[in-house]
Amino acid sequence: MAKTERIFIRVTHEQKTNIVEAAKAHGLTVTDYFLKMFSDSIPNAPDTYEQVIENTIAENNFYNSLMTNESLPNEAKQIISKELRNYV
């Protein structure tokens, strides 16, 4: 996705220097540093599309392991399925 929008903020010279140095220390551009800081402040915010895919696969594997567990009673499987529908 192309980055076409801009956000302008006013900071002191010292703040700008600190931001630039922090971004460099993490091997990021200032833009990517702010985006990472913002996404880290949002619980469960994925960093990348690939992470969304990885998380989905992990969730599906967990669900499938529960549903194929022969020692788990069918009633428990029905409850799990019903509860998970609330999150889809």
C-alpha cells in the first residue's frame, strides 16, 4: 500500500534529535518508527500482513486440534464452537 498521506507535528529540536536517534537505533526510518510505536500501543495490532496470516493459521490450528481431540466430549466441542462464533 502506497503511503500518500502526511501528518505534521511540531517538536523541539531536542525532541526531533531524540526521535531520529531512536529510529536509527532500531534500524527504522522516522516514519516506520512512528508506525511501529503506534501499532505497539494498540493491543494485538499486527505489524504486517504476513503476521495476520501467521496468527490466523495458529488460531485455526488451535481450533482444529480441539475439534479433532477424541478425548474432548462433543458437548465441550459445541460450547467451544458457539463461543468462538462471538469472535468472528
